[in-house]
Amino acid sequence: MKSTLVAVAALFLAIVPAHADDAVALLQKYRCYICHADNEPGAGPAYVDVAAKYRGAPKAASTLAAIIRKGARSGGPWHMPPHPEVSNAEAAKMARYILSLKN
């Protein structure tokens, strides 16, 4: 049992960074880092702040993925433009990565 648990943990650790790398590559491809950063706000909020806002919310990943594709407006002068060129699957991957970030 212990060896099975160790094998599962090793597999998990091998897979998780690859998914994070894929999501970061998508954030770079679609130039999200022009306005956002993982840990510090720019023209847009830091991804850790976005994660904190949505953490624990029902359907957080699907809500964030929809915002990535459709854009969003807030009370300030800046807004998130829509990105229809991002597929649903790519938006979901980016949303899961963003939600995984912690301060």
C-alpha cells in the first residue's frame, strides 16, 4: 500500500508542473502577461488576487474561463477585452492555473 501511495504521489508531482507549464504557455501566447502578472498587479489585477476573489465560489473555473473569452468591465477606466480566439478548453486550462495560485 505504501509503495502504491508513493507511486501515485510521484505521478501527481510529475503531471502537475506540466499542466502549469501548458497554462503559462497559453497566457504567454495570448499575451495576458501584458496586463497581468502572477503576483503583482499591472493594468489588470494580479492572478493571485483573482484566485483569492474566486476561491471557493461555485463554478469558479467556468466563471473565470467565461471572463477570459467574453471580457469584463468594472467601475474603473480599464476593462478586460474579450478574447474569442481562446478556445473553451484553453480558457478552462488558464482558469484552473490562475485559481491554483496562492499568496
